[in-house]
Amino acid sequence: DSGVTQTPKHLITATGQRVTLRCSPRSGDLSVYWYQQSLDQGLQFLIQYYNGEERAKGNILERFSAQQFPDLHSELNLSSLELGDSALYFCASSETFLNTDTQYFGPGTRLTVL
Amino acid sequence: QQPVQSPQAVILREGEDAVINCSSSKALYSVHWYRQKHGEAPVFLMILLKGGEQKGHDKISASFNEKKQQSSLYLTASQLSYSGTYFCGTASNAGGTSYGKLTFGQGTILTVHP
């Protein structure tokens, strides 16, 4: 158990819908990262927040957005869902924003878009 | 750009050794190694920093060759529990908006048989 929690564990929805994935980092960690893992794309970095501020951005679609709240939990919002958005979405956390920090991964949310 | 891992897959008998390589075309600042079991979260193994250090714990160790921009993960006397997909995540010290970002390789599937 990494100490990172994610809800829900599974999500099944239809194309065109909007969903919100939630992540609580390990106690004391200030950075939260979101990754998408699909069969053909591997682990893709989406976005990083540090202490409430966006810190680094990957190839995140415009239909996706994220935020980190004052209590440091983070939410990833996915809208206008398409079949190709079906994937495992992982949240990770680390102490600071440095790329030398260990990133601890949560159990993931499996999103299925029908 | 995504680092390249080799081999793509390897099959071992218990007690055999394996080496997994991770190569990047970009200058690297740190390399992070993870193991992932099917459907589970990636589990952190170790971080190597620019400077060519070698790290290890138990029977798993890794090295970082700065000149070649390559890292290698060494698994010795493999156990059944070593089975899984191994990912390297690389970070450059590009700064700016890329600072915390990890770019993951496509993974190496390791299967250990009794």
C-alpha cells in the first residue's frame, strides 16, 4: 500500500459524458501527478500539481482538466468522453516538485467508455 | 521523447539473471525504475541520478551511464515474485514546465517460471 488513495476504483460510462476522478496523496506529499495507461500507449504523463499550482504538463487533452485543492487532494475531470479515453488512470504523489523525488502510485481508476 | 526499453519481453527460470536496458535520446537527470503487476499500480524500485551511480537492494540493482544516456536494471537469482512489467521513467532537467515530468518507456515483460 503506497498511501495514495484513488476513487472510484472502476467507472463505466457512455460516450459524451463527463466524469471526475479523485486522488488523495500520501500524508506530507505536496505534489500530485496524473498518468493515463492504455494498452497501446503505455504510461503517459498528463499533469502535475504542486501545493495547489500547476507545475508540469504533458500531452493532456483540452477535454481533460485537473486541480489540486487546499487539502492537497486532486481531481481529474474528463469531459466529452470518447471510446479512446478508456484506460487506467493513475495518480501519484511525491514530497516536492523535484524530478529526483520518488513518485508513489495509487491503485488507479479503471475507466470504461461504452 | 519516450525512452526505449530492451528487451520487450524475457522469460526466465527461477534463479536465472536478467538485464533490462533503458535508453534515451535526450540528456537525462534521473531514471526511475518501477515494477507493475497486471492491473495493479506501478511499484517503485529505485531512482538513479545523473552522475553514473549504481544502486541496489537485495538482488535487484541498477546503473546509470551518463555518457550513453542509458540505464540498466539487473535482476539476479530471479524469484517468482519478480514477474511483472518493468518500466523506466526518465526525467530531464529541462526546467520550466517539464520539471517534474517523467516519461516512461514502453515496458519490459518479465516472466519467471518455477
